[in-house]
Amino acid sequence: MDRKTEALNYLKQYPKMAKWMNTCICCGSMGYNPDMPDKITSRDGNGEYNTVFSRNIKKYFSPLRVNDMGMCDICQKYREENH
């Protein structure tokens, strides 16, 4: 299994964590929101606990900031230069 498939399978296991992922609407690049906290907590019937999601997702993805329209910095810069 390649690394990209492994990363996407990891995300499928934790669908609630999709809120911390960004995908550029132009180029399709995917990365985690740079504002994602280092510690993400979860709740179950036994109370609240820290998850390893932040640490693991940073192994698979790079940070990717997108603007209000959903464009990454590279695509936004390209758009500004060519319009």
C-alpha cells in the first residue's frame, strides 16, 4: 500500500477529524489545517481523553492553508499573477 492510500485510509477511520483537513479546490492538494491544535481531545462513555490524531496526521500530510474560497496559497498566487 502506498503512503497516500495509507493516509486516506487513516482519515476514513476518523471521519470526525475531517474538519482539520483542507483540500484546495483548484489543484486538489490535501493537507492539515495549520491551526489544528497539537492535542485534540475526544469523549466517549468513559470521559475525555487526548487523541494521537494530530501527531499521526502530521506524519501523513503537510500543513495546507486555504483562503475563504478554498484555494491554497500557490493557486491564489497563480490566479493573482494571471488575471
